[in-house]
Amino acid sequence: MDSERPQASLASTPSVHYDGVPNSQSPALPWRERIRRFTPAWFYVVMGIAITAVNFGAIPFGHQHEVLKVLFLVYWFITVLILFLFTGLTVARYVMFPGLWTKMLNHPTESLYLACIPMALIPTENGINDDIIQWLGFLGKRGFKLLFFEWSMWLTTSIIGYVLAFYLLHKMITQQTHTLKHMTGAWILPFVGLIVCASAGAKATPEIQKYNMHMALFTLLWSIFSLVIGLSMTFFIMAIVLLRLVTEGFPPPKYVMSSFLPMSAMTQAGFTILVLFNDAAGLFPITYGISPILKNAAISEIFRAFGLITGLSLWILALFWFVQAIFAVVHVARKTPGGLRFGADSWAWVFPFGVVGVHTHALALDMNSHFFHILTLIFNIAIIIGTSVMIVITVPKFLKGTIFYSSVIDEELAGETTAHHDSSSDVVAADKYQA
């Protein structure tokens, strides 16, 4: 069937195997080959544009200006259009080339980019609650109907995030082979996805509380579960990332942009904790039951204090990892002949930096700090300009077809094979040893 055709098409297509080769040497690919190389990493682009749309609503000065609202709507609709386009191309990839689905799932790096899909959906959904309903006042008092639609989308996306987190970790343990030398920050992606889902629940809780207290408590509890699992696993993996940096140096050129992912985890978790504990403060103290702690009037202030201290601490850690990521990219770019390639993974910095803008805005509001308000303005303007530049660079290259890369296909063209770990053989070996 069609799964046999790609090799024939490659006969007339120059090899685009990449291991540090810049885009100037990449051929323009036909659309069939672009679809074949359309990896889940392209959802980095959706994540970046989606968070930038939210950044318009986080500008502290002139917050109600009509220009900001119009620009938000422009970026948000662009996000939705690209989300549908990329979803269609993703489905087309695995329908036209069914063998790639299994190869992608077994690849130790490309499979992890599946976690970008729920992370692309969440900020798009946040735009509905934070901006369309609250900021723009769409539907007025009837906005609660749109709110519950967004809530159902959030819950579905969260379930997808959980499935991917557990399934991808299971694949890493049982079928993929990983070494410290080839480890990248992409290991964090499945668990950052849970943190991102928790942030959306945190943002929706106060609005849901106005209509249904039990649903608000469920949303809060679900978000806390997601945050605890995502953040704890992220901290475990970040220790390995630091070990890998110290013992093996910075990642290779094609994976160096993953250096921004620890920053993403820290700032997303800090923002989520800040919002979650403010939400919890609004739900407590409770007026029923016999718990002396939950009924104590001081518990709400304890929640707020804990959220602020933790949120600020993780904001500082995010800036630390941001500086380390800049060092990594600059160092590797200087060592790479011709410079780094430009592709979907080049967008890996946009979402983390966009979340820093939103996180700083939340801190500014919580502390009523003029200093943080100014920082918020700087960060949000910087990310809006940065995203706009990325769009201008990406669109011509996307249409020309010179920025499509797939580790699975590149390694096949280079004659490399992805090693697979057979957990069943380990059990047999252990039984023989015990015998």
C-alpha cells in the first residue's frame, strides 16, 4: 500500500539527514515528504502562539485597551486554525504511512513530543475562560455555558495528559533504550503536560465556584493531583538533567533547544501553585464537618502565604534554568558549523518564556508590586515581539518545505537503528541468575 511508497519518493529527494546541518543546505521537500516528516514537535508552534495570545491579557498597563483585545483575538484565532491544520497533518502522517506510528512510539525522543499536544490544547482553552469570558465579557451572564464547555474540554485534555504521561514512561522503561549521554530535557515533557493541565484547572476553579461548589472542589482536587505528580516527577528528572550536563556537557545541536524545558516546568508549576492556593483560600474555611483545621478561619491566609512563597521560589528557579538554557544554545551554536538549524523545535523557548510573563503577572497582582508590574510588561512585550518574529521566519520556510525533520526518518536514512529494550528478557535473565 502507500507505506511502501516513501522509499521511491526519496529517490528524487536529496537526503535531509540532520546532525547540525543548517537550513541553507536543506532541500525543498514535496508535500508528501513534508507530511511524512511532520512530527508531534510541530505542536511547539501551537503552544507558543497560544500562550502569546494569553500574554496580551496579562499586560498590566492599559489592560482594557481595545487594541490589546483585538490582537488577542487575532492570535487566538490563528492558534485555533493552526491547531486544526496540524492535527490534520498529524492524522494524515499516520494514515498515509502507518508504519511510522509504531516507529515513532518506539523512538526514545520523538515519542515524547506527543505530550506537546495536550500542552497546545490547554492555553488555547485558557483563552476561552481567562480572556473570552472574563476579559472580553463574551455572552455576558450567559458566559457560564461557554465556561462549562471549556471545563469539559479541560477535563478531556487532562485525561489525555495522564494517559500520555503513564504510557510514555511505561514505553521508556519497557521498550526504549536510554543512556545518560543521549538523555535530553524532552524527558520532562509528559510530566510538564500534567502541570499545564493543573494550571488550567486552577484558573477555572474560581469561575466554576460561582455556579457549582462541588464541581469547583473536584476541579481543585484534580488539579492538585496533576500538579503533585507532574512536579515531583519533573524534579526527579531535572536531577538527571543536571547530572547529564555535568558529566556529558550540553546536548547535541538537534536537541539543544530542549534545554528550555526545565524552565518551562518551573514557571508553569510556580504559576499553578500560586493560583491553586489562592483558589483554595477562597474555598476555605468550610462550614460543615468536624475538621478543626479546615474550619479554622486562618487556613485561607495560610494557603495564600504558602502559594506566594512557593510560586516566587519556582519563578526564581525558572530564571536560573533560563540562563542555563541561553548558555547551552549559545555554546552549541558556536561549536556547530553553519549554526543551528531552524525547525519546529526552535519554538521550544517560546512557551516557557510566555508562561514566565503570565507567572510574573500573577506575582505582581498577588503582591501588588510595581516592580513586578514593570517586569510583567517587559516580559510580555518581549514574548509578543519574539513570537511575531518566529512566525515571520517560520511561515516562508514552512511553505517552501525546508524545515521538516524527523529523528526516526533521519536515523533510518543514516543507517542507524533505534535500540529497543526487552523487559521480558530481563525477567528471564533474573530467573536464571536466581536459579
